[in-house]
Amino acid sequence: MISKGANGYLLDQFLHDNVNNRADDYGGSIEKRSRIVLEVLKAAAEAIGADRVGIRLSPYNYFQDTRDSNPNVHWLSLCSQIANLPAEVRPAYVHMIEPRFDEVLDEDVKIDSLSLERPSLDVFRPTLKKGGIALLAAGSFNPQNAGPKLIDDGADAVVFGRWFISNPDLPRRLKEGLPLNPYDRSTFYGADPAEKGYTDYPFYSK
């Protein structure tokens, strides 16, 4: 099970300080804004076991008008709180989105817009690792930059989304260095006919 704490959805709305303007125990400081996330993680772990629970986070995302004033500091605090949860409710992994990824902006514009000294998930890695929590990194990975991320111990796993949509045999293509089918972004949220961009991408053949 993965709790959705990203992409401007409900839990993410509590985390971003430009959206959360509550004056109760779930708003204000990052500790209070994090409260609901920790409660959801605890409830999920108690229901199905902590080893089956993970959470997706997107500190640098602007999706659905979220934009935090200090994502490095605030999400590092959140990661520290997650890592300090009791072992029986501590999630198995945190799945985070690299800052270079954006639904609208290209990579260079996105990085410039963040105005951060270290626009990277690397800032969160030591805290999560110390708590025994795996880090799954996603966001604009490709055959060229995925390997170095793992070799440099920047993550425990690299997650592909868009390339898996357009390449049903992606593991084989990555392993053998085969070319990838380009994806069609216009079909991501529906197309006509329905199978276009969904089940019609070909397997590799010579």
C-alpha cells in the first residue's frame, strides 16, 4: 500500500505552506502540517503491517497550485519525523519525486524556479537511510541517468512511469540497451479510441 502524500492531493495540501492556512493542530508549523501524514501512516501500518506501507511525496511539485516556501527544510523535517516513528509503524519506503520533474515546466525552468542551493532528493537520503527506510526516486529518469543514481547511493530504487506506459517490455530494453518507444503525453489521461496510448505500444522487435 502507498499513501498518496504528493501531487497536490489531500495529504500534500496539508504539507505545503502556501495551501495549508489552518489555525488548528494540523496547520502552522511543519510539525503540525505533518501530523495528518503521520497519523495516516500509523493507521495503515497498524491495519496491514509497516512492511507493506510506503508513502509518495513531492516536495518540489507545483501541481494543483502547491508551492512550498522551503521544501528542503520542511520535507527534511517530515522525513525525520517519519524516520523516528516506532519500528512497528515506520513505513518500508518513501517514494519521492526529483525536483527537475514538472507536469508543465521543462527541466531547466523548473530548477531555476526553485532557487535552491541543492535541488536534489539527496538532502533527504541520509535521514531516511538512518531510519531504515528505503528511498525510491522518480521523476524524469531515463536509461542514462538511472544507473548513476543507484551507483552513487542516491536511492534504493529508481521508479519509471511514463517510459513504462510506452514500453511494455521496459526491463528488457533497459537491460539490453534497446531503444525506447516515445510516449504520447496527450493520451495519458484518456484517448479515442480508449486503447490508444494504453495497450497499443509495441514490444521490441528487430
